[in-house]
Amino acid sequence: MDNLRRIDLNLLVTLEALLTERNVTRAARRLHLSQPSVSVQLRKLRQIFADPLLSAAPGGMLPTTRGQSLLQPLRTALADMRRVLESPARFDPSEAGNTWQIAAADYAEYAILLPLLAHMRDAAPGVRIAVREAAHSRMIKQLESGAIDLGLLALDAPPERLRSRILFKEHYVLVARKRHPALKRKLTIDLFCELEYVVVSPEGGGFAGITDTMLESRGRRRRVVLSVPHFLFVPEVVARTDLVAMLPHRLMRDRSDHLQIVAPPLSIPPYEMAMIWHERAHLDPAHAWLREQVYRSATADSSAGL
């Protein structure tokens, strides 16, 4: 490290040119420098290496033993440095073999990843995706540690130290089985509170959510009789019982044959689904391609309607 601190790396470029050309004038022409400038740099190199490096000879110069021994490792080192500094190679999905780790709850799997997969398999057949379930706080820690590449979650505010992009805005609907006896009449706030509900509690054991918060602001309560940790279980419960649920609209894709969707009689705030990633991956062409595919799939599904 001491040697690296006291050397201008441009001097190594000059040394490689001198050892290759064996002539100050030709080396200067190759480097687009003046001959005096190259001569000055050669003097500095001789001091650094404590060796003449090149000796005068008819028609030019000959490398010393020390100089000759430096040429090949110098070429290798400079080639490696150029690769480090050059722009990243263009990402070709058809030739890619990446394995991406994506964290998502079951709702995001169904609403975001499922529409994406068919296109991904066609565009990047050699790519693999490992879906990992993670809560909000754990997802952020996994991104920071490098355990996952991308996170999909409901976002209240952009997380610190991470990049994010909103995919779509989601809203809640009341879901019940077809021909539910209580829903043969207009859904009023009184009837809404009389129904029996199943709710999703990702951490487990909770019996309240944003719907309950909105009801409480109006001095009302509903009847929650079942709490489950996963979204995808709820439509099956609702289809086979008289329980109802407030669920994200996108979860109802392709379920209209045995479920009915009813607008709730009170306003429930929507939420935004986003993808988040770490700064270290932001400029990576492969990761940028992945993010663009996720975004296009999610927004296309949004514009198509459900």
C-alpha cells in the first residue's frame, strides 16, 4: 500500500508504452504526450523502481532485466484496471443465468410476481427466482446485508438508505361467497358491522386492521371471528362459509366464479405497493432490467383493470 500511495498510476501506463515501444518518441506519440513529458516520467519511474528500466541502444532503448520482468505483469494489471473502469456490459436476458432473491408476502406473490412469471420465462429462460417471505423490517435488513436483491411491500414512506419505486395503488373491497344470504339487500353500515369477518394478521393473532380503525373513528365496530397469517387462505375460507373479508382488489383476480365483490359502505384508505432495493444494485444492468420487468408487469395489470 505504501508503494501505491506514492505512485501516480498514469506512470505505469507510460512505463508499459516505453517497454513496448522501446523509444521515447514513439511512446510519446502513442500516449499523445510531448517527448519531454515522457522523459520526465521516465526519470520518476527510475527513481521509484531504483532501476534504469531502459538503457540507450542504437535506434532506441533496450529494457533492463528488471524492466523486461515488469512488462507482462504490467500489461495484465493495466488490462484488469481498464476492465474495472469500463462501463458495465449490456445485459442480455436471453443469455442470462442470474439467480435473483425476491422477498414478498403471499399477496405480492399473487398480485405482482404471478403476472410477471410468464414473460420472464420467455424473455430470460436461464434466469432463476427464489421467492422469500419476509416482514417489512426483516426485508430491509436482508436488503442491507445482501441476502435478497429486491423487496415487494406496501410502502408508507420511502425507507432510509434504500431505493424504491411505487408500482401501483391498491384499494380494499368487501368479498363474500356467491349468493351470501346477508348480501341480498343493500350493504349499509349497520349490515357491514353485523357481518362476521376473517382478517389477515401477518404477524399472527391480530383481530383488527385499517377497517377497524376507520370504523372506530365513526364510533362503530365490526365482528372479527377469525384471524389468519396469509392472504391466499382467506378467499377459500370466504368461498366455503358465510364469513366475509376486506381484501385488496387485486387478490380477486380470476376468482369471480365463486366469490362476489361488494363496495364497502365506508371509505378505507388505499395503500401503495412498491419495490425496494439497495443502492449497491442500482446501476447494475441486470438488476435494472429486473426492476423494469416488475414495473411494466405491475403497471400493465393496473391499466388493464380487474
